[in-house]
Amino acid sequence: MRGATLRGALGAAALAGAALLAATPAAAQTAPSAAEVAAYRGLHAAAQRGDAAEIARLAATGASLDARDPQGRTPLHVATFARQRTAVRALAQAGARLDLLENERYDAVTIAAVADDPETLALLLSLGASAKQVTSRYDGTALIAAAHLGHDEVVRQLIAAGAPLDHVNNLHWTAVIEAIVLGDGGLRHQRTLDALVRAGANLQLADREGRTPLALARARGYTTMTQQLLQAGAR
């Protein structure tokens, strides 16, 4: 009995450590600082202030639409961070690539997802950006990041756009697992879990220690999420 208790304690400690490691995906995303913004010129500056006319003018002169700042951000990344949707559209119409990753390995879709910005996300997806890319230091997806944060509207958008429901990141977590392990058990994470369940996410995929989403929800004392999983046939 004492051994089982010890194993449980060690398992809980490992889970807590992994959760701490991955608890702040937004921190891994670095929006341009005030100093960086002040130093921007050309397309980066136009993207930051949402100047579609200047973007079109610069594009016509042959300016590089996918130029990088020191952090690897393209004008599209900058426009997405700044929620400058007119700039996002102008860049896409001029031929900017929508799939590029900045230095922290985030694309525009994941930037919008982490920012809980469904309007910019919807625009990016309508312009042809993909919800399927592997992004971030965790080899995750925009869906996993949004599920982690309980951004339920964004989660539904990404699901509708074909985001992979059962992608496993390098922590061995899926979107379902992250909604539980890194969530707070509250309404938005419950809605996130509901969206994933309704979309057909695999509820039996376990973490690296063999813990299923149901076991994880029970361990965290998330009664409502536990009931959601049970009603969906989780084991």
C-alpha cells in the first residue's frame, strides 16, 4: 500500500513538473516590443500600423513580403500580433506566405489562437492559412495551444478548419489532455472539451505515464469534465 502511495505521489509530481514546463505557451510567443516597433521600417512598420495602402505600394516596388525581423517575425506575424486585419489581408493579397514560422516556431494561425483572437484567425483561415501545421517548441498545433488555454471559440474554428484532433506533442499530450492537465476545470475548458468530444477526438489516448483523459480529470478533481468524459464513453 505504501509503495502504491509513493508511486502515486511520484506520478503526481511528474505531472506537475510537466504542467509547469508547458503552462505558459503565450510566454513562448514574443510580440514585438515597443523598441522593436519603433525600429521597424518598410513592410514591418506598415503591418504594425495596419497601413494596407503602404503595403500594396511597397509590394509593387518589389519589397520582400516575407522579410524577417531579428526574432524571425515576418510582416504577417507582426500584423497578426497587432490584430491589424486590414494589413493581414493586404499582405496575403500581395502574395505573402501564410505558413512561415518565426524563431519560436509559431505561425500566424497559432499566434491568433493563443491570443484568443477569433476574428483574425477567421480571416487567416479564409485566406488559405492552414490549421494543420506543427508549431512551437512542443511540436504541437494551434488546436493544442487553444485547448490548453480554454479558448473555446477558437477551438471550434480550428476544428472546423480541419485541425488534427489527435495530434500528440512532444510532452505526449493531445488537445484533450491539455484541456484537462493545463486547464482550470472551468466553463471555457468544459466547452473546449465538449467541442473536442463532439468532433470525435480520441478519448482513450493516454499520456506518457499511461493516464487517460478520464484518469487525469478525476485526479484533478474536475467533476464536470469527468462526467463529460464518462458520458462520451471514455474509460
